Amino acid sequence: MGLFGKIIAKITGTTQATRADWDELENALLEADLGPELSADIVKQARSVKAEDATAALTEILTSTLSKKPREVIRATSGPTSILVVGVNGTGKTTSVAKLGLYFTSQESSVLLCAADTFRAAAVDQLKTWGERLDIDVVHGADRADPASVVFDAGQQSVARGVDYLIVDTAGRLHNKADLMAELGKIKKVLNKVAPVQEVLLVVDATTGQNGLAQARVFSESVDVTGIILTKLDGSARGGIALSIESALDIPIKWVGTGESPSDFAPFDQNLYLQGLL
């Protein structure tokens, strides 16, 4: 049963939903990481739902909180489609880069990966290992190479090879927020000269709850985030953070990671997600 299962049963049944029932729903929404304002607003709207159309009405209420922006990848009109993948360390960023590459190659598209998190040797090695495992080439530099120069090289190679997608893994932590955002801005500016950036995808760990919203807010204020990759959205994740981010920031969830396997990654299905909540 989803978050709304009990209240739907009360609305459509013979007994009335009590104040305790509505309080229980609001608490459930809070525990699912929707945040206090959104949870209270949804409950307020849900109180007016009629029995004959309860499920449809609740679906409409939840749908209204989601972003109306396209969830499809923004493709370049010519040349490679360049995608920057950003986010704090520990969210599954590097793994998401590899999984996104696998998704595109499974769609018969050609892909080049770029390891631009050069200050973290483990990240470069991790992406190289993924590249070997998935048979996708990875552009990387020497140890602690300038990330912008590595990205510029990757951009040139993507154009020369005529690949469909260039996916760039970026740093998730420098000395402070200003340094990180300046680095991301520099990378984007350099890449725009050779293979213009079409997407900036922010990786958010679904299990971090409202911290995920805070991260999304910080990145969206500094770089033009076009979409979210929501990771760890499996049985242990409460998942309401997707509604919270889209409602607060109007940034669409574009991809979800649901497990450890490279294939546990797919475009975000809005209808399937809402069905799970109901």
C-alpha cells in the first residue's frame, strides 16, 4: 500500500476520515521526505477530495506539484550532445555517468566518457574501470591534471570521432562551495567552445531526504541545472524527495537509479512513480 492507501480507503469507504487519519497522512508524507510545506499543502487539498474520484483527484494533486518541463534529453542540433554530470561526492555520480553511457549505447548511440574529477584519483580509476567493463572509451588526463583541459580534450575528441554523446564526470568537492562552482563554470565555458553543453544533470541520493533538496538548491543557484538523476531509489528509499525538488525548484527528474547493476537505471516514469505513492 502506498502513502495514500489508507486515506483513500477511508474516503471511499463507509467510515469518515478523522483528524487523526489526516495527521497520520501528513506524518507519512514528512517521513517520505516531501518536506513540511509541501506535505501540509497536499493534505489541505486532499481533504476536499470526493469519494467517487478519490484516486484520480489525488493523482491530479500530486501531478500538479511536478515540473512541467520536458524530461527527454536535450539533443544538440548538430555534433555531440554534451552532458555535464554534477553533484556532491557519495551520491553515486561516477556510477551514474557510466550507467547513463550504457543506456545510450543500448539505444545504438555512440558514447564517449570524460573523467574530469581529476582531484580524486579514485574517481578517475572508477570511471576507467566502468569504461572497460562496458566497452566505452574514457578520456582522462594525468594525475591531478587541470579538469578544464581534460574536458577540452574530450570535447575535441567527441567532435573528431563524431560520437552522439559526451558525458562528463565532474568534481564533487573542492575546498569550498565557491571553488567548486567556479570549477564547474570554467568546465562548462571551455566545453562550450568545442561541443556545447546541452544538459547539466545533478545527481541526488534519494536516501538523503531534505539534504537532497538543499544540494539541488545550491547547485541550481550556481550552475544551470537542467535535470536530476535520482539515485538509490529502491525499496529502502522513501522517494518523496522527487516531489519536493520538482515542486520547490521546477527541475525535472530525468533519470533514476534503482540498484547496483549497470542496467538498474532508466528514464524517470512520472506515472509509475505516482502509482507507487498512491
